Amino acid sequence: METAGVVITALADPLTRDLRRSGGKGANLAALAMAGLPVPDGFVVTTDAYRSFVEEHGLDSVVERELRCLAEHPDEIDAVSQRVRGAFEACELSAEVRDRLAVAYTGLNEPPVAVRSSATAEDLPEASFAGQQDSVLDVVGIDNLCHTVRRCWSSLWTARAISYRDRNEIGQSGLAVAVVVQRMVPAAVAGVMFTADPMSGRRDRLVIEAAGGLGDVVVSGHVTPQRWVLDHHRDGAVVSAPDGSPLLVEGQLRTLTDLGCRAAALLGAPQDLEWAFDAGGCWLLQSRPITSLFPLPPASPEPGLRVYLPAMLVAQGIAEPLTPAGNAFFGALTAGWVRYLVSGRVVISDSAPPWLPTVAGRMFIDATSVLQRRRLASRLTAQLKLKEPATSAALEQWLADNGSRLPRPSGRPALKAMAVLGTLIMAATAVALVAPGRTRRRVLADADLDLVRLQREADALSAPTAQLDFVENVLPARTCELVVKQLPVAYAEQFIRVLAEHLIRRWLGSDADFEPVRRWLPHDPTVAMGAELARIARQTAGSDIEPTDVRVTRFLQTFGHRAPDREIDLGLARFADDPLVVVDLIRQYQRAGAELTSRVETGAADSVRAADNLVAQVHRRRGAWRAWLLGSVLRRHRELGGLREWPKFDMVRAIALGRRVLGRVGSVLVDEGLLGAVDDVYYLTPTELRAALRGQCEGLAMAAAANRKEFRRELRRRAVPRILVSDGEAIYGARRARSDAKGRLLGTAVAPGSYDGVVRVLDSPVGATLQPGEVLVAASTDPGWTPLFLVAGALVMEVGGTVSHGAVVAREYGLPAVADIPGATDVLRTGQRVRVDGNDGSVTVLDDEPAAKRP
């Protein structure tokens, strides 16, 4: 059959720039060649030739059949790959393709050639596919070339390529692969070059690795190459160089630096290039984007180096991205809060401030103005040590190594913020000492009234533009004001707790245990939610429960605004959106049995008895007056202790309101045929929505789909920087869990107690099944996870410190917990038996074989 389309194009042909025709590798090389960069002569066997080959031999049906088999039997991926590749290599090229290939090869004077696969889904900005398909060097003769082309075509279906596409959510259908054929370079020295440092992320660094002979030995890892790091912002100044006799001289390093910078500028992103020197000079053999780099923050209007911290990870223990709607709302809320600290007024602007950028779907905050001042930097790292120890340690080390690179401080916004906080804390102290109960009732009643007013205002809005303005501007400002009103009583809780701990240590010594007093505090909405679920489970024990049950309805009236995961994200569903999530939780509580419900029902009384016991001890040892004082402090602690959760609880009520209002905007856009589903509205930015409501609607559904795809891709990102610097440096902290000589994993003790149990690793509480008494292992936890805490026997987290949300709730429930164990969800496996020691911060694997595999 005659081949449709263009079969072969020269590298310097403009047609070769087309990714769909030449694949990623071929298109990039064509761009370099057309720009005059030194690329070995060659040509591309296009995807048209591949598609014609597949059609001619009926290979599409083979691929489809084997992919169906793979879907049913994922463990047979190697066998599936072998069968598909065997079918490809059993077929011959058509006479037409073979003849055109021979003409192109003869045009190069039939030299030894390098033959490389170039798929349409490789060397992309988001997925490089490096090494996933075949490359063959030193191919000589037309017969060998034809065989190698078939081999490259079949390598689209290697097991590693199929797996890579699956991990990156790249569809397996509609793919094609081109083949790049180039004259071999008789290299004296060759290697790779990264135009940004792939380890640190710094964009001002260029890394060159070299070895004698062909560069494939460097790429494959068969030799240890010589390595240079250069600063290409300072004319290629050498930052580090190999010991001994270098393979590259200064002129060659300068040539590579120049070519690398030109390639990166031409292709619009930092590049991973393969290069070679022969007697004629330097050649660029491949160029692909460095896909492992964390994205740069937007350029700041402030001069000099800027240092950013991940706001959600530090403040909420959330490493995952937020939806565009979630980032927009919480960004406005955070900006309003910071402006309040600086000016004493809540101000919401139409655009996100430059000091609060969104990078990779995550909100970062510019901490430079604090880090410029040594005393404030010390206070920040001390606070972070309690909240997120890994970030604190990374920041201390970065400041020790790089503090001198920061610009000189200007202005005094950080000092103004401290003054505002000081005023709040003084007010909190007065509240704690004078009238805690009355103030608590007044503050919570005022918050309820504010939220009712907001609901009425929202219900009165009918125009989509007004509804969008409400979510973008009105709601963040009013929510910020609502939280500010509650902060004095929340700070009062901290003050009274610290005072109680101080008095107990002073009068009873360090052995006295304050922890039981802090459990099951009244007025804590998170504790109340767990208690209500337990009560429903007890009432319905022995019977099934349905979402329509009146008890579920009542639960949703109080707690329906909460979400099973990342509840601060306006774009994610609430309990009220899917009552089945609540029903699943109740069923888990039912399986836990009477022990759980008994613990909930007796917890508050046990806490009161523990407080009475401490007062009695002080009375015996220190006298009646001190006992009266401690009793007064502990009563105030019970009045105020649960209030630290209320600002967050009411903030999430406002977020749920914003979600409903924005959903109404989405409904209008669906009715007008601009969106396919209401949920699409949460994956559009405010700018995109405003444009759509002004009539600029072209491509709105496509934008939502693209944003949703990007959100899902970012959900798969395993590591988020603890520190992000404006030059691209990304500091992740420890990637692996620390261990001691006994093999125990070492973290931070955040809730006392020791527990032996079976591991359950969970990446989300949504739809999760946790058997009673299992050890819950998660990357981090927020309030959506806490209903599972009552079922769990212990808690292990990758991030967090003693004052992170999961740690505080674990202590309230008497749940032993250890945090700050990097990679815990990878190191520990479901079914292993472990000992969690919340006293010394260790986790010991007692039985390394998952329970399911034990005889």
C-alpha cells in the first residue's frame, strides 16, 4: 500500500519542527539545527511512516487487544510488551518506505548512524520519557537500518514506556513514534549538560558531565563522569570542577556553556542536552526539557534574592495543591490576614499580591522581610520547629549557608505585625483571666450571626457577576474579620495552657502528667464531630444506616460544611455534597464496637478527674491557696481549650458558603453551554471567570479541562520544597527517614504513649477503610482525617510537629503519634506490624512481612 503523508524529512527542514510529525526529540533537534546550532546531519522517519506501517499490518488491533488484557491483568505488563513488540518486529517495511529510507541514508554517504526513537509523547515540558524508548548507535547498512527503525517503532510499547505513560496519565491510544537518524560523531569526549542544576534547581547554575568516548556511557550510568558546575550568570565562572586531569579545557567549557544557554533560550525552558566533541568541534546530539525542576515563582517587584515558604504545608500540613478556586479564595484570605497584621485593617485586593504567589498549584509566602532580620528569623525558625520541624531545620541550614546573599532589610512591616499580634495577645490574657465563659459565648454567638448575615446576602444575589464578586472580594474580607474577632479567645487558650503547664511543673515537678487534662475538652468542634459520629454508631449498632437517616441529616446540619480531605479548598466537595462519606465513617465506628463509643462517652469525665487529681496533689504538697489557684486555671483551660478549633471551623463554614455560591455561577455557565459540568467552575481562575462573564467565553471548557489535568498532575508530585528561592533553588529537607542503630525510624514525638499494631497506609481519607486498632500512616492530616483517629490505634505522619493539627487532636484523643518521618508512606507498608512510641518519637517494625502474606 502507498504510504500517506510525508515519510522522511531532513533535520533542517521546517516541517521537522512539527511535534506531531517528528516527535519530541526530532522537533527539538530540528529547532536547534534551523537556528544554526551544531547538530549532526540526519533525517527523521516521520510518524506518518509509523502509522502507515501499523495500518498496513493490522497492528492497531494487536495493540488494542493486548491493552485490554493489560487492564484486566496489570501484572502481565512484561508479557504484553513482548507480544506487541514481537508483532511489530515480525513485519517488514513496505518497499516504498524502504526505498525512501535508502535514498536518505545514501544522501548521508551511508556512514555509521545513531538511530533514536522520538515519540509524540516524549521530551515534553511535563514528561521527558528519557530512556523509555530505544536508541541504537553505530548502525551500518540499509538492512540494519530498516531493522533498527522497526525496533524503535516497537519500543513505543516497552513495559517501561507503558508504565511511564500510565503514571503520568498519558493515554495509550493515538500515539505514534518517529525515528531520528543522524551521522555518528566519532567522539573523543562526550557527555551531558544541564542548563539548570537538576539537584538544587538553581537556574543560574549549569552542570556538565563528561567521559572519554561516546556519551552513552554517561547517560547509562556505566561510568562515573567528571563533573563541572558553572555559573552562567557570571560568564560561565567555574563553581566546582573535578580533581585530577580534566577531560575538558576552559575553551570547551565556554563553548558548551554558550551552546547550552542558546538552546535553553531557543526552546524556552532549561534543557538536558547530550553533546560530543570530535576533531571538528562540539556537536549537540539531543535536547530535552529538564522535567524534574520545581517551577520558578513569578518575578518579584522587590530587588534581590527572595525566599519563599510553602504556606499550606507550614500552616496546615497540606502538601497537595489546591484547586484554582481554592487557591484564589485562600490566597485572598491569607493576604487580608497579613495586611491586617501590618496595618491593623482587613484589606482585600482584586489581584494576588506578589509576596503570595501560587507555584505548582501551591501557595507560597515571601518570608524575605523576616529572614533579613536575625532576631525575627530566629523566632520564625523556633515557631516552625513546633509546627513543621523539617522546614525549620532546612531554613536554619539555608540561612547559615546563604544568609549573606539576602538583600539588606528595608521598612518595618514585620515589626508592625508583631505589634498587632502583641495587642491581640494582651487582649487574650485579659479574656483568660477575667471572664472566659462569658467571652466565649459572646464571640461564638457573634460569629454565628455574622455567618447567617453572609448567607442571607449570598441568597439575595442573582446576577453571576455579583455572585463572583461576593466569592472573590466580599466573602474573603468578611471571613478575615470573623477570624480576627475570634483570635483573642484562641490566643487565650494558648496563654492559659502555658500557665497551667508552668504551675504544674513548678509545684508537682516534671513527672506530673498534664496530657490527660487536655483530652476531650468541651467546646471543641472537631472533638464534637467525632463524638457525634460515635453516638450515631452506638444508636445504630447491629443495623445498616442509609444517607437518608434523620441522624445523618442532623449531623450534616452541624458538620456538613466540613470535607473529608483538604477542607480549606473551596473547590473540593463537602460532607453535605456526598452523605455516603459520612455513612462510611459511621459504619467504621460500628465495626470498632462498644470500646470506641465507651471511650468517647467517658473521655470528658476522665479528663475532669485528671484535673481534680492534680489539684488534690497540689493541695497535699503545696497548700490550699495554690490548689485553689491551679483549680481556677484548669477550669479556665476547660472553658477555653477547645476554642483553638473555632476560627478554622467557622472559616470552613464560610468556605462552604463560597463553594455553593460559585457553584451557582457554574450552573449558569453550564446552562449557557460554556461548561460541561458545574464542578468545572472550581478549576477556573477568577480572571478566566470574569472574562467569561464579560462574554469572552472562547475555550472556557478547554481551560477548565486543562486546569483540572494540571491539578491531577500536581497531586502526583511526591516532593514539595520546604524552601523555594527566586533563583530556582528548591530545598526539600530530608528525603528519607532517619533511623538509629536498632533500625527504628526516628521522628518527632507529638502525642505520648506506645502502641503495637498493624499498619494501614492511606493517601486520602476519602473512601478509606481503617480497621479498628490499625496504625494510621499518612503524609499529613487535616480535620477531614480526624474522624479516623477514633478508630486508629496510633498515628504516624511524614510532616508536622507538636502543634500541627494532627498532633494536637491525637493528644486530645490519647492517640500515640509520631510525626516528621520523611517517606513514611513508602517505608512502611500496609499489613506490617509496628510499635509506635509517641514518648521518644520512634517507629519500630516488629514484623516486616505484611499480614496478608503470613501463613
